[in-house]
Amino acid sequence: MTEQQSVPSGGAWPAVRPEVVAEVVAGLSARLQKRLDGAAAKLAERPVRRDGDEWRIEVDEETSLVLHAPGGVVRGQADVRCGCLLAPACVHRAAAVTVCRIADADTEPGPDTEPEPASESGPEPASEPGSESGTEPDPVGGTPGGPRTAPDAAPDDASGGSLTAAEQAAVHHLHRAAAVVLAAGVGGAGAVLQAELLRAAHRARLNGFHRPAAAAVAVVSRLRAARSGEPDHRLALLVAGLRELLDLTTTLTTTLTTALSPTLPPTVATALTRARTAAPGTGHGDLAALRGTARQVYREAGGLRLYGLFAEPVLTATHAGVLTWAVDATGVLSTVAEVMPHADPTTAAPQAVGAGNRAVRLGDALLSHREFSRAGLAVQGATRSANGRLGAGSSVRAVRAGGVAWTADPVAGLWTEPPAVQVERALAAAALPYEGRPAGSDLLFLDVTLLGASPYGSGGVPELLADCGGLVVALRAAHDHPGLAFRGNLALLATAPGLRLRVIGRLERAEHPELRLLAVGTPPAGPEPGEPALALPADRAARVNLGLERLQTADLTLGAASSTSAPVEVPSSAAGPVGPAAPGHLLARRVEQAVTGGRQGLALGAGAADTGRSALRTAGLATGAALLDALRAAAADQPRDVFGRVVADDHAAFTSAWLAAACYGEELASALCASGWQGQDPVKAGS
């Protein structure tokens, strides 16, 4: 007998496969489709009872709705049953699949799935590139001293050099559906438009376009988060998702010049060409890379001697756990994850912290993730994915081995790469799909000296500043959740100006150097007399996982000059260039406004666009000004009938103009970030 439990509405609903949403919504009449958004909002407030694999919702006193979800995932239309007279073509079934979160393409992730680490920036994983089986050759693709990468995967044999008629139709369908969502904006892209995008995504997946299909599903998930006001919603992620989806479908369907609107100036098309080809390896022009693959594929890596590096919490809207990083003898980074779904957001942070004490799922290793972050493993029969994730198959054998300090080889080599080179590597990797990025390509390994807390951080919030080879770097928490240790640890570190540290962090793309801090340790040279220093217990191995472990006052030995209250005054020699910031945000705001307000909302903001154009031209960003003009013109240029009413079109010109502006803004932001780490004037860098 299964245990029956009542759970609160909201996060209590199961997941649903994308094609199920599309099929159920398509079965509604036009009249019921107009009522779908309101019905979904009402149904979301109803209590949910779970009995084993069935979720039951009482729609009213006479009608109940049952969702059959083995493993927490609704997998077919027949799994959504309603007791009303209109079923199965009733609005209740469609409302239910609208409320449910979207499941992964194949199955809902299990313990070995690795969602994106607990960072508040950057796109989420959307696709799974495969890799070629074989033994582990010498690492390639790295720079001396930096994290080295495994060889690229071989292209999929199934990817031909051109598209069939069915494939072209599927990609065109996906492109049109995405364009309609963009033109409607967050407010107008309701359940019906979302379902159509999911239908197009399913059609694309059936034709082998896994990467665009996954991008479309991610857009729908982020769109739902935006419409419902979920705490983890980030507009930047939704913009990035739409940009990736439209860029992929545009590249697959047409050449660049024919895809863009004829109304765009030639300089705009040229700028977008540069933006889309600036980062090598992004897959543009490579049909296999544009298609993506359905599943994560592991290649044989043979015997590995792994040295633990650090561990970080993983915290998403649906999953929580820990991700542990290790480096092998040749400098290649790898990861081992312990991530599980969570039903209640209030338990997510404790679950992530507690996962650090769980055993590493790799062979017969008898150590926890916290222990592995300071110890080592000897692995036989290892397998590794393209992004460095270690497989835990039955043939893998692993035993505990000794670790090494961050100041000893092979780990110490990660800190020998100049910071500016590390930033270039991280920015280049950001252009790749998440699962296709080499492991650790977004991490920076720096030696810094803490300057103290500045009261004038981003948004007026105090931030911890550090000197890194003459550059002032803002150190930020990798995640702001109060249940994680990041914020408390940074607050304590801010009381020790002059403290020298060896740190690991994730690059935060900004005009001035910023780093999301993940772990800290002692530097190679000991402190000078009177300087503050870390005084960690021996079992910490001179390092701290900032998201999982809390520093105590006793862990710091404050120097004579340390102050616990006075804000730091940044030395002018280390402050970098002082001058006007490049006004790239003016273009970015219009790109974001198009996503939130749709085409109509952007057309109403002509005055703001004129002001932004002038500022961009004054700053020397003539291409940005031309893109802003083209975007505003395309938004306002809508066909009308003889009565002056707007007539629906395919939004092709508007979509092309928006994509051009979004891609240009992306490359501009990366260029400004790189120049900030090189100490250059941001205005000159963006010109």
C-alpha cells in the first residue's frame, strides 16, 4: 500500500515531457485556448495530493484530475485524465500540463545528471554533444599552465552536408515559432504560444536537431519562470536562450545575408557576421555541431590519477547537490556530481550542503565529496564526457589516494597562466553549448591580496575587493542563497585587508574585473610578520570550499593593520582606467525590452531609442547605433489594413533585427570584459 501525502501547490507538480504539452494543448478548441492561461492560474492554486506515481487535483466538488507520472514525469497524453464531461478535449488537462514544469527530452535527470553549478549568471545547459570512444591521448587545446582540455569529439556520422526537405521544414517551423514568441513578449507568450514552440521543438528533435530543440525547451521553461515571477527567474537567461535558438535556426535555414531583413544597413549585416564568427568552435557552419546529439556520450580515458581541487554546491529550481572538481597528472580537469531532485525549495540548500558528505559515486571509492576535494583517487577503466564529467559505470574501479596542495604540481600549474589569458579562454568557452565546454574553461585561478570591503559595489551593495597583479577585482558570492556559506565567508574575509590568498572563481562578465568566488587557500609564500593569514585546521588541507564550509573567526589571524569596520580606499595605482563607461547597456536594454514587452512594446519606445542612438554614436559605437535604429524601425514597421489595424505578419524583419542587435551586444560585452582585465579603456575597447 502506497503512502498518500498532501503537498503544497507550486513545486508539488510532476514534470511533463514537452511533446505531451504540445499534443494536449493542440486538442483544445479555439474558444478553450483563449481560456487556457486563466484556467492554468486557477488550477495552480488548487491543493495536490500524491499517491505513489499519481498526482490528484480536485478541480471542483465534482471533478478531479489525475496525473500518472512514473518517476515524477508525465510521459503521454493518456497519463493526464480528467473526470469532466468535455474530457479529453477539456481545458483542465491542458491547464494541468501548463502548470507542470517541463521535463528533460528523454527522462528526468537522475543522481548522475549534472545541472549547471550554483551560479547566477550564464546560460543553463541546453544540449548534449557526443564524443568519440578511444583511449586518452595527450591533452590538447590548453595553454601552458592552464587547465587542459581533452580532444574534441568526432562529428556524428549521421550529420550530412545538407538538409533534406523534411529537415528544412522542421527547422523553419521552429524558427517561426520562436519568432512569434519573441514578437509577443513575455506578457503575450501564453500557454498556446508556448505549446506551439514545444511542438516545433519536438518536430525538430525527431529530425535530429537536438541542440535547437533543447534550446527551445529551455526558452519555454524560462518564459514560464518570467510569467509566474519565480525567484530564480533571470531576464538575461531568457534573452540568451532566445538568442541562441534564433541564431541556430537562422544558421541552419539560410545564409546570413538572406536571413537578415533587406532594411538593415550593410554595416549591420557585416557586424553580425563578425559577431557570429568571432568565437571559433561555436559550431556555426558545422552541421554536426548545430544538430547536437541526443545523449551524453563518454569516451574511454583509461587509468587516471586524480587530485581533488575543490567542491561547490549545485542549486537550481529543481535539483540540488554537489559538484567536485579534480585534476589529473596532465592538467585535465574532471568533475564528479551528486545531484538529486528536490520537491521543496526550502530544503534545496540543506540538501546541497549535505550532499558534500555523501560518498563519491565512482568505483569503490570510500570517501565523501568534501574529502575528495582535498584527497585523490586512482581510477582504472575511467570514462569521461566531452565536458569532463567522469562516468560511474560498473567497469570503473577507483580507490582512495593521496591529494596534493594547491602549491604543488600538478595542481599548481593551474595558477601559472596570466589572468588576462584565462579570461580570454573563459569568454571563448562561454560561446559554446554548456555540455560542450571543456571542463574548467570558465574557472579562473588567481593569486590575490584582499583590499577590504567597498561600500560602492554593484547596486550599492558592499563588495569585497582584491588586488590581482595591479588590477582591482571585485570578489562576489557564487550564489546569494542564505542557506549556503558564500555570503558569510566573504563577509568574514572582508575583515582581513592585506590577506594574501590563492583563489578559484568563476568569471563574471562585466566591464570591470569581477569574480564569483568558489574556494580559497593559502598562497605559495607564507605571510610576512604582521600580515593577516589563514589559520586553518590540518584537516582542511589549507583550503576552504566557500559554499559548503563556514569560516570561523579563529580561522583568520588578523594582522596589526587589519580593520574590521573601515571601508577600503582603492589605491589609484590599482584602480585601472578611469573614464566614461561604454554605453553598451543602451542597446542591451532595447534587446531586453523586446523580450519583455514584445514587438509592440518596443515600437512605443522611439524616444528612448533616439537618445540611445546619440549616446552610442558619441561613444564611437556607430554599428551599435545603426543596430538600434534598425531594431526600432523593424518593430514599428507593421502592416495595417484599410482601417489602420495591425495585420499579423511573419515577424521576419523584426526577428532578424533583434538577432543582429543581440549578437552584437553579446560580443561587445565580451570585448569590454576582456579589456577590463587587461586594464584598457572600456570605450576604446568597444569601439
